Amino acid sequence: MASLLSLTNLVQNITHYLQTRRANSGANTLEDVINFTVKLWDLESPEGQCCFPVLVSADQLGDRSTSGEYWLAKNTQTRLYQEGLAVLFEKYRLDVLVLSTEFSSSRLGAVGRLPVGSAMTILGYDDINLPFSMAFVGRQYDEGSVIRSMSAYEANIPARKVPHLLE
């Protein structure tokens, strides 16, 4: 559901960007981007990782204004927010949720169009050795609480030192 909405928005956003940008690379559609990716796949993508299937799936979607599947997913997304996250914030009188970025907190934010911010302090590393941190997810239209929470966290937690080999 959320992925259908994300893919549909990806197609529209990429199409708009490609058609309105000033630089001309020859890529004017998502299909052009896919063809470019196929051509340079071995150079650009480590085996078994990344996003190419997402681009292909997004390119195969129809127009969202006439897609019943899109509007059903959009309605489900709204219901999930109203019956889930909105209730959680109200019942427990929460200003923000603090989650690991490994949890895909951005998806949680997408469900209710909630502001999501990430702290810059690395908390650890996931299974494929990518760093993860904390994400602050706020109420709808309350970016201020997210920014204040992140600021308070960063002001009270000492900055990590750069390893001497990276200096």
C-alpha cells in the first residue's frame, strides 16, 4: 500500500524533475533513467543491492488520477493514520516518537504525512554494516516539535569523536 503510493509519487516527481530541469543529460523519462541504469548496471550497483526493481515497478504504474488501486491505497493510508498513529499520539499525549532509523521510520512518517527528522549521532550498524541513528517522528504539521526534540538531544549528548584514522 505505502509502496504503491511511494512509487506513484516517485514516477510523477521524477517525470516533473526531468522535464523541468535546466541541464540536459538526455534522460527525459523514467524509462530513460532505467535504460541508463541497465547500460551501466555493473559499474553502479553492487550485486544484490539497491533500487533498480523499484524504478521498473514505478515505471509500470498507470496514472494515479484514474487508478482505483492508487485511491484504495490512499484511503487505506489515511485510515491507518487515523486509527493508528493519531490515536497513539493522543492516547499517550506524545509530542514525538523516537525510533531507530533501521526501523524504516520514514515509512511511518509517510503513513500520516508526519514530519521525520534524524539525529546525526550514529547508534550502531545494521546487518550489512550500514550506520543507523535515531529518527524523531512528530505529529502532523508539527515540525517544530521534531526540530526542538532533535536540538535537545544533540545539545545534551556529546558529539562522537572522529576515529584517528579518518582525521
